[in-house]
Amino acid sequence: NAGVTQTPKFQVLKTGQSMTLQCAQDMNHEYMSWYRQDPGMGLRLIHYSVGAGITDQGEVPNGYNVSRSTTEDFPLRLLSAAPSQTSVYFCASSYTGGATNEKLFFGSGTQLSVL
Amino acid sequence: QKEVEQDPGPLSVPEGAIVSLNCTYSNSAFQYFMWYRQYSRKGPELLMYTYSSGNKEDGRFTAQVDKSSKYISLFIRDSQPSDSATYLCAMGSARQLTFGSGTQLTVLP
């Protein structure tokens, strides 16, 4: 059972470039989310989805787009990369409904550097 | 002021010590309280999860929640070198979690 799979593991971009971070889960979770982790800041929610076709903004959505066309996949798009987006990005998923929604399963992360 | 404040560490203890990790919060709406453990270059994994005030024990780990003081703790008994990791508190309501910034723990053999 693969769980939550993120690709790539590492990426270097130049300012202004665009890219997509991939996330896939095989646990049939309805809820999926993207976090960024910065030193001293903890994990901050970027976007989340409660099911295919439904997405919403988190705490720090600016500069990122998401879509959810299938239950399994939840890609994160950087439209025009900026140095402030240098971070480690984590995708997470969970079962939906009630308290169990908060038990998140995380991927292993993508370390992104924007020069 | 952040909604969740966590002791920054880093914390270094000898093997076998009792470790206490703590977080405070300001949002009274938080209903769920969790501790995640994150090894270097890995994603966080859920360690402990509780709804209510009081203690919850799981092996060498005890999670404590005091809603009246808005304070949560994680105790690790008989700490092992394999416990060396960053510990993140998390709390939330509805569908969103707020994480603490994490405490880096090193258990020395």
C-alpha cells in the first residue's frame, strides 16, 4: 500500500517559472490538502479539497492553484515561482466526515528552491 | 500572536529520560488535539490524537490536554534514540488543522 505519493522529491526553479507538484493517494480518501513547511513557521495550509471537483483556500493560497478531477490526484500548481515560495511542500489526505477528517496521512515532501 | 505556540527547542536528553513537550493555544474553538512526529526529511506521522481534556496513554507516550488553561503536553517515558525527531502539536475544528512550529528532540545514547 503506497499511501500518499509526492513527486518530485526535489526541484529547483528560476523566478517566474511555473511547475506542478504531483500528489496521489491510493486510500480512497475524500479529503486532500497541501501544506508548506518553513523554519519556525510550522505547517501552513495552502489549499484543500473535500472531494473531486471541490477545492478551497487555506491560510496561504496566493501564488498557487489546485484542481481535483479525480479522488486519487490533487496537483499543486505554481503559476509564476517567486523566491518566497522556497519551502518544503507536503501533500496530506484523510477520511472525510467528523473528527476522523483530522487524522492526516502525509507524503514524504517536495523540497522546492526558487532562485 | 500565533494561534498555537510551541516550545521551540531544540531539546537534548539522555536515553531513558522523561521528555515533556508542550503547546499553548488561544482559540477556544479547537476541539481536536494531536501530536505528530516527523523524522528528518520525512512527512509527519500521527502519534497521538484526543478529543477531550485529560490524559491519553499509548505505550511510552502520554498526551495531556487542559482546555481550561489552553495547554497540551506530550510526555515520553524511557526515551530512546529512535525517538529523536521533531514533534509537532496540532489542533483544530471542522476541517482545518493549525500546527505548532515543532520541537526538535534528540535522545542521546
